[in-house]
Amino acid sequence: MEDLGRSSMRFFSDQRICYADILPPNEARARIEVAVLNFLRILNSRDPAISSLPLVNRKWSNSRVSKGLLTDVSRIFLCRSFCIRSLMRVKATKAFVRVWKVMEMCFRILIQEKRVTQRELFYLLICDSPEYFSSQLEVNRTIQDVVALLQCSRYSLGIMASSRGIVAGRLLLQEPNQEVVDCSACGSSGYTISGDLNLIQTLILKTDARYIIVVEKHAIFQRLLEDGISNHIPSIIITAKGYPDIATRFLLHRMSSKFPGMPILALVDWNPAGLAILCTFKYGSIGMGLEAYRYACNVKWVGLRRDDLHLVPEQALIPLKPRDLQIAKSLMSSEVLQDEYREELASMIESGQRAEIEALFFHGYDYLGKYIAKKVVQANYI
């Protein structure tokens, strides 16, 4: 225990560490204990004071993009800039208390050797401290505050990822001591991805696929499977049904590590939201703060692209909405966006229009598979 305490004390004194560690429960508990002891030590000093909580700043201005020496994957990291939560600031008072409440609840969960989803944690907290928690968003933000303070992953704190993702195609999955699941036999429903990141980490993965295809929308995912895309193009198909959740990103990251060199191709709408989804898979998200880098993969944008707009009927083009322009502005201000993506985004803004994948059905319901096959050939992924 003494070594564990020393390790945690070194952690709190080392501001160079700006990523979230994956810790066993005993060390995660030790970091919470050290945070509490530091707080009490300041309160009981000769000049007692209410200490502030130094949190790694989770803003784009504090991010940088790092590219590995032996890989094409770029990832988002956070730099050595800190913000604080303090009782001395009126607007931050409740946020300060919420951090301690979430840490307390996580400590209980770890002691009981349990895991909870963010939604379950929300209900635990509103029942325990309704005066401090009124929405899921407050809980989600506070979880990120705790991650930024303790610099360990949410999973280390006993918080599971909620998963919307499904996977299908030429992939065999096997949980330890369980039967093999053939994802090609799951039909258009696919295999539901677990929110248990430890289970995803221990999955045995096998495939004879040559590509992984990431699809933005569930309806497109089902259409591709109904058209037998994984047989025509030997592939694994995966979707998060919109903005990617952690579990789906983690499984994709695991597959990219297990099958290095296998192209990961993204099929998203030609609009700012589609590009944001692709970038989240490719680089990680600043919203994930210190955990962003763990889920990055070298995803390639296969479509829709501006060169494909001639395939979309003019009447199927949709005007950009204010929300689209807001997302576009955020992406443009990010250093993570590579030049060709920035040009695509500029074209969207200049045209004032967006195109959705479903517009390709103008050429027939079976056209999407042909479109992907053509793009794969054009991109020299064969």
C-alpha cells in the first residue's frame, strides 16, 4: 500500500502527464484517497484554505495533434494547461462539489467491485444529491472533470461505456470461455457491441476480410448487409448509429491493432456532421479529454465526397442548417483537420448545401454496394 501511495503522490506532482491511465481498482481508489488527503491537509494547515481542483484543460486551445513515427495515425492529446474548480468562484461552486460527489460514488462502486453506466450513475447521484445534479449533462461533464483531475480513464473508475454500436460481416468474435460468434450469421441486425471495455479488450478476433467499412447510419448499415456487401467486398461492417460512442470506437481501435494494414473506410454524409463523425473515429474527440488518443484509428474517407455530387440529383441536395454551420466553424478552427478535409468543408460552406448517402438510391437500391466497390478500386485499396 505504501508503494501504491507513493506512486499516486508522484502522479499528483507530475504535471507532464496529460493522458488518462488505465488502472486496476486498487490504484484508482488510491488516487481518490490521495486527492481527499491533499484536500484535508490544506484545510488543517496553519493557514487553512479551500483548495482549488487543478483539472487538465479540455479545450481545443489546449490540444495538439501527435503523429506516430511508425504509423499514419494522428491522435489528439492535451497539453500542460490547467483550469480550476473552486469554491471561491460563485459560478464554479456547484461544479466543485459535484467533482467530490462523483469521486465519492466512484469510490463506493470500486469498493463493491461493481460497474455502472453513465445513466445509472446519474440516477444514483440525483437520489443521493439532488441539489447538485439535475441533468445527465451535468453528470457527464463532471465525469470528465474527475478524469481530468485523477488522470485515469472512466473505466478505471467503474464507469462503463453505453454502446449503440453493432458489427457484422466477416468477423469471428469469442469472449473468454464462451462460444464463437460468427458476425456474418447475425443478418442485418448485426452483433451488438458490449459497453464493457474490459470484455472488448479480451475478445478473440479472427477474420478473412480485406476491409473494414465504417458506416454513419444504421439504415445504411442494414441496406449494405441486405445487399450482401461483405460477400462482394470481403469486409467487416461497423456502425455507431450516428456520433460514435466509446465502445464502438474501442472495438474499431482493437480491430485496427489486431489486423494492421487492413484499410478502414468510412461512409458518411457529405455535411459537417458527417465529417465530424469521421474525424472522431480518425483522431479522437476533444470531448473525451484525456482519453481521446486511446480510440484513434487510421480511417480513410471513401464517401460521400464532393467529387461524387454529380451522382446526387439536384433536388436531393439540402440547404445547410445553422447547426451545420456551427459544426463547420468548430472543425475549421481545429488544427487536427487535414488540408483535403478542410477543402471539402469549404466546398460545403460555399455551396450552402449538404448531401446524404440515401440520395444515391436514386440510381437503384442496389447501387450503394457498386458505389463502394468503385471507390475502393479508385483509391487503390485493392
